[in-house]
Amino acid sequence: MSDVAAINNLVKKHKSLKQEIAKAIVGQDSVIDQILLSIYTGGHSLLIGVPGLAKTLMVNTIAQTLGLDFKRIQFTPDLMPSDILGSEVLDQNREFKFIKGPIFANIILADEINRTPPKTQAALLEAMQERVVTIAGQRHKLNLPYFVLATQNPIEQEGTYPLPEAQLDRFMFAIELKYPSIEEEIQVVKNTTSDTSMTINPLFDAQEILEVQHLVRRIPVPDKVVEYAVKLVNATRPNLDTASDYVKQFIDWGAGPRASQYLVLAAKAHAAINGKFSPDIEDVKAVAFGILRHRIIKNYKAEAEGISEDEIINGLL
């Protein structure tokens, strides 16, 4: 199949996928789009939202529609790296046997990742980055495609271990979940308080998703789009001579080069699902908030004046 035909096919499949997910999830359109974009590009996502917004149901439904293996790990203060990676045990023949942990699945929901100590967070992040787990000196490859969706609860921050900036940078998107509208909430209540159960059909399989990831990387990008993405990321850095007064006034640290790479990759995928054969500047703008939101570190002045990361990004765009 040619790349043009493959993109046309992806547009159709993406539309069907959204309809299938909508059986179980009401609204949250842009959240689902961003999660799917990160799957199509081989990235990971961080979901930030208060409890009860159906984060687990959403990820489970997406895993079902993609025909992928799904595991949920509840992060707690006493969770050890071996609890998620697996460990070696002695079998009856007095030989060590590796028992795989829950990290060996295609889609991992890391629930409340900021509730667990840095040692356990680091174990997950190595797996995310390398797609490999090292136990007792042995390297175990993870099944591809491999996607981690971590959640953070923005309310209760006592007794939490916030992710360091270097680890936040591993996530392609930081996605904010908002409360549903009144109409959407009415629909949710109707759906969840009746006796009907939804059947979610798989529309992809692991091999097809890997093909989509390769297809996205093959999409050509005009130089002016790459230049725009790099200049946008560059504009977030307050310590450069070219930095604007606005950025110097509100930002402590800007985004690194990984942000530029992710902006271009996500723009390619965004163009593809909209039936375009090459991304333009509008595609970069469409994905900018999710990619830059967690890579900009505000200073005390921005905090004091209640200026959000999204307002700063809006100012830059």
C-alpha cells in the first residue's frame, strides 16, 4: 500500500476508532485525540485530572479498541521497583525463574505516579525510554507497541513525590482533563446507571499500530514547519539573548530539544489523521499546548500573578 493510501486508510480507521471509544466515553474529544496521537507516534502521555473523571475507563477502552494488552498499576508509597518490573524466584528445580511484572503489557496505566518514591518512578521511566527492563543483569525486551499513560491527581499533594523535570520531559504530552459539561454529565449518568453493557470491538492490532508509527515517521515535513517548531521552543528559554521580556518576566526554565522533536512528530500525526500528506504550521500550533505545558517552569512572579502555562504558551503562539 502506498503512503497516500495508508494515510487515507488511517483517516477512516481513526474516525471509526473515535466512534467506538464514544460508546463508553462521553465527550473528552481533545483528550482522546492527544492520547491517540501519542500512540501513533510511539510517545507516552501524562494525564492530569481530579479523581472520578473516568481516566481508567478511558485508557481501558482505548486499549480494547486498539486490540492491545492493558495493565493498570496503582502507585503507592510502599511500591517497590520489583513490584512493577517482576523478580527472579527459585523454582522446584532450584533454578532461578523470571516472573514478569505488570509492566509487560502494551499499554500501562500508571495510576497516581506521584504517590510512589523516586526509585520506583525511575524503574518505570527506564522501561519507557529504553523499552527494556534489566533484572539481575538480564535484559528483558518489552512487547511493542509500548505506551505508558501516567496519571497525576492535582489536588492532594501531601505525601507525594512530584516527578522531576528531567522525568516529566520523557512524556510526550501532558493532558489536562476538565470536568464534563452539564449535557455530557447528564449523558454519563444515564449511561452508567442503567443495566446496558457496551461491547467494545478491536479495530487495530499491534502490528497495524507499529505500521502507523512507521508511516508517521515517513511523512515529509517542509523546512519552514521544522523551523517554526524549533523557534517556538527556543522562544520559551529566558536565558537566551533573543528571549522576549514577557518570557524573562514569567519563565525560569524553557523547553529542551526533545520538545522540538515531539512538536514535529505530533504535527505529522495530527496532519495524517486530518487527511493531510504533510504538516503545516497550524498542525504545530494544534499540538503545542500538550507538548510544552509540562516543559515550561514558571517563576514566582507568574505563580503570584496566577498566570498559567497555557496562557504563556498562548502568548508565544
